[in-house]
Amino acid sequence: MYTVDVHLDNIVDKKVGKDRFDNAHLSLSIKKKHRVIERLKRNKLKDAINAGKETPADWFEKDKELVAMREFFTKVCCFEAFVCLKLILSFLIFWFQGILLRMDLRIRSLHRRKMASS
């Protein structure tokens, strides 16, 4: 399971849709009907994904509301995170190589002592 960052206010600001979770103004019967309809939509989507007709990744490109909510969390942020991760990994590799070099020098030193004593 994955999590995704979204900004719900952006769908209202961009006038792409409405906040689906704001149902404070609805009556109880309409809230129940809304829950049933949403559950049926989810089940239909799950069946389509399981059948291979839909892929969740496509929704991030074609669903207007999802595109608007993800606007602040673009691939640029992912690229910056990738660059940061690359720097951290290169530092760790450099650090690990230093440890291996010290271990190699220590082994050579012990080997020389052993050869000198025999």
C-alpha cells in the first residue's frame, strides 16, 4: 500500500470539482445514499483493476480532480528528493570505502607483523 500527498483545497480553487468529503450540509438519508454510491464506484474500480482493465497509475494522469490535488507535489519534488538521495548514497559509499580501506590496511599491518615475527 502506498500513500500519496494531496491538497484538497486545490480542487475547489481550480473549480475542477468539489470537496467530496464535505457532507455536513446533507441530510442523513442523502449521506447514506452517497456512501452506497461511492462504495459501488469503489467496488467497480477494484473489479476493473483486478481484471486488468484499469491501472491506478493512469488515474494520476487522467482524473482531473486527482491531477489538481497533486499539483503541488509534482515530479520536480520527486527529482529533488532523488538528487538528495543520490548525495546521501554517494556519501555512504565513500564512507564505506574508507572503512574497507582501513580494514585492508589493518590486515596488511597484521600480516607484516606476523611475517616479521616468524
